[in-house]
Amino acid sequence: MSRLLWDEVSALWNGEVFACGTRLCCKTAYAGLMLNLSRGGGSAEEPPARDLRFWRRLKEELEALDRKAREVLHHSFPAEKIAALPLTELALDQGESYGAFALGYDAGDTQAGRLYLFVAFDEAFHPAGEPICEVC
């Protein structure tokens, strides 16, 4: 199967493509909130080398992947209210620092800036054992 163009990914997810800084994003609805599908690197037209099968599976399994990611976060931060965190980003990265992809959660403002917690997944859709913390 051939890779999908970013506009095709947007159509599959019923989203809207837009530039966000150095990343290309697709905003779509998920669980009553807006979810950004984002990617870095590569051309502005194509997402990382992913075919239709990958994108369909990701869309179909998103709810289960969200639960798995929250389990990782709960294990790492047992005192936090992980269930209340909104899933705000599905990130794909050409540099693979997020594995095949990562789910990102907005943990709110801190003294250092806005905190986001990411859980990376591998090509087999298994979550990494440790979350990635980013402050913006």
C-alpha cells in the first residue's frame, strides 16, 4: 500500500489541515474535544511513511489506545487524576522520538509552562513503559 497524503489523512479523520509552527496538523473531533494529529519533518504534503491500513487501524483503535496510555500515566503518576486529562494530540515524528506515534495529554499550567504528557507506541501499537513529559 502507498503512503497517504496529509489531505487524505485529514479526510479519513474528518479533520482540517493547518500549519502549527514547524509542524503540520490536522484537527479532528474525539470524545467531544478537539484532537490534533501532528507530524514533524518530511514534506508539507505527506505524513510520515504510513499507509491506509495504519491510519484506519489507528482511528479504529484510538479509544483502546487512549485507555492503554492512561494506564501508563496512572502507573507513573498514581496520585494524579489521569482520567480527567484531555487527550489533545496524536503525534507522529520523523525522528521517532515518539516511537511510531504518541498520544499526548494536556496536564495544565505549571510554573515552568504548560505541561504535556505523551505515551509513545511502537509499530505493533504497544505503549512504552515510561511517559514523555514536555513543557511548552
